[in-house]
Amino acid sequence: MTSSIANPLALIAELTHRCPLHCVYCSNPLELQARNLELSTDDWTRVFQEAAALGVLQADFTGGEPLTRPDILDLVRAARGAGLYVNLITSGLPLDESRLEGLVQAGLDHFQLSFQGAREETAQEISGTKAHAQKLRVLEWLRRHRLAVTLNFVIHRRNIEQLPEMLALAESSSATRVEFANVQYYGWAFANRDGLLPTREQLTQSIDFLKKAQERLAGKIKIEYVVPDYYAKYPKPCMGGWARKLMLITPSGEALPCHAAKVIPGLSFENVKNRALREIWEVSDAFQKFRGESWMQEPCKTCDRRSLDFGGCRCQAFLLASDATATDPVCSLAPQRPKVDAILNEINSVGAGLAPPAVDALTKPAWLYRPNPS
Amino acid sequence: MSIDLESRPRLAPGCRMNEKTQQPRTLLMPERALRLNGPSLEIVERCDGAHTVEQIITELQQLYSKAEPAKVEQDILGYLALLQKERALDFEP
């Protein structure tokens, strides 16, 4: 082995795009893949074995809702059997206590339960489904197992003021980690951005609250916080750099360097049914395209931070600057930063700092809900 | 967040070593993995809910008898604090 390309550390397995929820910020692409295109149990089993051989340590089972796969227990067993650490990222919806028992028996390492808010009405507005009560039931079942639990709260303008309630929910559960991840603006979230971006004042308050919570709960609950990068000074090192650490497999078997890569025109993606995972990682066009630094323009090309943030996110560069090789426009050094500032000015001039309006129905954003593919 | 020498650290739920056949030995945990070298491997292998912190220190001082004992103790407490911050340990009484 003389390959100079570092191996991926995690495999994001989008087992399905089917989901009982219709979240307005879903990270799935606008074009969802149908059930009849999904990889079989055998295909996935081979992918897990190839991934482990390639050096992958962890598999993230996600979707859609991964529990809609009737073979989910076999898939957990297969990934664990291949030597991978198995994370399940779920809404907790198609779950009952005996199925949870089955997941634990199959070797599940880490259960991540996603929440749309701390209250039923918020969760219902965001997911277009009644799901909150079931999540509370799942939390009760989880107490009875020695299983790592993370609560994932997706944060945005409509629920950011519920952070204290969300944290209280986490503290009353068996979770050892909580993620407060602000929505990132791709796919459905990009389409619904104007209703989701928090105001600067909301953001400042939330950071202050969470810093104190981190100190208070140190050693008990680990609190992770992701800010909306539109407000950042420098971009996020998206995916830890293009094709450096992570590989995503779609339900139908396409291998992508990130969730949103399909928005970039001109990229072609190989399918795990036709090509070995190692080859896809090391030599396929899509993975090579933005690997390293040769694709960079100024100011990235000569910037001291290029080995820290890798120029930010290629998909965001395309979405905001119509050029996937541009500096991520959220960067304060980016020529296209004024576009992001204009978006923020808009958000912060309309209703900034106001309490939620009393007549909700009149002011509720016109959400674009994510459908359930056939 | 101080560490009680009488307590018995054990890996928290969701934190485990990879298999003995897998190299390098790695501590797997939610959203993270820590590569373990000689001393860190010796420490993590003893976070089993049976050894007290004090016993871990004594055993490693014997194992690394050429090193300054106070330095060994300091390194172990530092490493356990790091794992605690990652929420990778439960401390049993």
C-alpha cells in the first residue's frame, strides 16, 4: 500500500429516503430516491465489509428514516460484524420496545434521537407530523438499556428560544450527549431558509446560554453546538474537507463526498454496485474533483487558513455564488460575502428581537414540506 | 471536575475498544475515535469498573518503572480528565 490518499473514517449510510416526517430542513436532496431503487441487504453487507477494509471506523445509519428498512436488524448486525461502530440517527418513529431490544442485541453502539423542538406544536409545525409524544416514549425505553444516547435538536428561528426546555429534556433522560445543531442551508432547508435563519440577537443569546450549560454539565452531558455558518467569520471545514474523512452512500448506492454534492453540475457519481469502494474513494472523478488544493481560487489559494477550513463548502459556494470552486461565500474574506450579508440584513430587519407573534397562523412561513418518496 | 482516586472508572455506554485483531487499537465513541498508543492503551484497558484510579496509577508506575512516578500519576490523571471531558467514562464509587 503506497497510496498517498488517507482513508475515510466514517461511512454515512443513507439507507432509505422514505420517512414518516416531512421536516422543512431535511438534508436529503429535493429529488428523493424511491424504495424500488434501494440497495439490498446483501449490497449493504458488502459495502460495510469493503468500508472496514478501507479503514472506515464508524457507520452512520441515516436516511430518511433508517427504521423504515424492514431489514434494519440485519444491517446493524452486518456493519457490526464487519468491525464497524454503528450509529443510528433516527426520529424514533417506527419503533417499539421489542425492536429497540433487537437493535441493542444486534450490536448497535449509539442511538441518536432527533427532535424538532421541545414542544409538540413546534415539532408538528416543522415535521408536518405528530411525532413528539412518541419520542418521549422512546426516551423512557432507552433508560432501560446500557446504550449511548445522543439527543439531536435541530435549531432555527422558530425553536431557538426553547433551548432551556430542550436541555431540561436532555437532563431528565439517559443521554450522555446533546447536539444543538443549527440548520445548515442545503436542500429543503435552502428552500425554506427565510423562515429558519435565526436573528443575530437570538444567536448571541443562545451561545451565551449553551456556554454556561457546557460548564455546568461537564463530565455529565457533553454538549455540542453548531452555529449557522452564515453568521460565522470563517467557513466550516465542511465534511472535514472534500473526500478527506467521509463518504456517503445514497439509498440507491451512489457514492458521494457529502450530502449535497449532487447540486454541483458536471459531477458524476459512481455506484457501489458497479465499482469497489476503495477505487471510488481513491480515483473516482467526484472524489478527486475538490481533493487537495489545486482547484482553489484566490483568496483561498494563498490563505493561511486553507488547511483549516479547506475553503469551506463546495456546495454552498455553488448555491450562493454559482461557482463550486469559489471561496465559500460565508467567509468574511470571500468576494461574494456581500450576498450573505444581504440575506442576514433581511432577516435581522424583519421582526428582529420580537417575541413570537400572537396570531401565528397569519405569520407562519409558507413552508415547503418534504414529501415521502414512493 | 476533579477525579476521586478511590473511584472506579469504566468506559461509558457507547465507548469501546475496537477488536484486538484491528490495528491500530482505537477507542471508539460517539462521533469520535481516539487512537491508543502504549500508555493510553494501558490506561483504557484498566477502565473496567474494577480498578480504582489509584490502582491504575500504581500498576502503571510499576509498568513504566523508569519514569518519574509523580509524572506517571500526573499523566494518568490528565488522560482520565480528557476522557471524562469527552464523556467517555463513568466513575463508579
